[in-house]
Amino acid sequence: MGILEIKTKPIVEDIGINLKMNNRGFLRMFQEAANIASTKIGFGITQTEATHFTWVILYWRLEIIDRPQYDDEITIKTWATFSKKLYSIRNFEMYVGEKLIARADSKWTLVDIESHKVLKIPDEMEEKYGVVEQRVFEDDLKEKFVMPEEYDSSLEYKIMKRDLDVNHHVNNLSYLSIASEIVPDEILNNAKNINIVFKREITYADTVECYYKDNIVYIYNKNTDIFHGAVIIK
């Protein structure tokens, strides 16, 4: 496959203030592009019963250069790179016309849906995706975080059905929506860089605590002492 190019437009839920794309809209469109790429070669979310595996995301990293408007024609380019048979980096670029307006990458592991064990990525899968060595960012995103002893604000949030994905876990984009509740509007509306790091899944009816400090939202379950992830918005 190599580099897949998709033509699309924002939908209403992608649009925020000033009729420009909101933060979630970028990742929603990139997530859709990722699934289109996998579905085309038989590895999409609707094909897990046949393949017996699924892709599990470890992080999102997004750089926003400009924000498209509702009627803008958008071109998304996406491609995969692989490392040590253990994970894949999916790369994204977003254009309006010839102008690059956003770029992102996301890190994924392959997991058996029955045993939940991480699988090595087979050679034939890499061949079907068509490996492209180019990456939008040179290095992997830092994934280590230490919970702050002090914080600027906090939020308790009980997981609702609307937050869940097809695996009955909190959808990766819902981490951004939950975290955004305690990030100041000035930062949200003018964000240029958004990173989401996933550590442990969150399930229905879980209650999580969100702590905001220095542009980072830490998502933690104090009842189970589990750190679920972090959202960085700058």
C-alpha cells in the first residue's frame, strides 16, 4: 500500500469556535484514515473476528500548524513504519490544497483478542501495509510520567457509555475530551501540540481523577491505584 491518500471534509462535530476545526477533529479524522488503511488490506476493526487480533494504541502525537474550516477540502496522507516487530508507527499529514496544516503520528502494538498477549508483527503484514521509512517525527514520544504532588486543578469523572469504543473500553479520543474539561480555554483554543499517552485501559462506570499541572492532565484511578494515561496540550 505505501502512502495512502484520502480526500475528505470536516463534519459538524469537528468544528469549534470561529468555525474552525477543534482539537478532537484532527485526531478523529486521522483515526478514521488509520482504520481505512487497515481495512483495505484486511486488518480493520470490522475484521478482528477473522484475524483474531487487534491494534492497541500507545500514544497520539499531534502538531497543529493551521486549522481548516468547515467547507475546506482536506487531503490526508498516511503510512506505516515498523520497529523490531513489536510496534508500528502510523504517520499522518493533513493538507488544504498544497498547504500542510497538521501532522501526527501514533504508536500501536498488535494484540491477540483472546489471550490479550502482545504479538510480534509478521513479515507478511509489513508487506501488505507497504513499509515507508519516512517518519513525520524523528523519535518516539516520551511515555514516562510521574504523578505531581501538587496540581493547579482537578476533576472527578465517571465513565459513561458515550465514552466507550467497540472493545468496551474508553475510546482513545475520549481521553482528550475528558482531559479538556480542566484545561483553560485559552490553551485549548490555541493549542499547537497535543500528545496523549495510554497506559492502562479504562472501562465503563470507572471513576477517574484528572489532575492538571504544567499543561499536562494526569488520569488516575485512586480506588485501584492505576495510572491510566496523560494528555499534554500546549
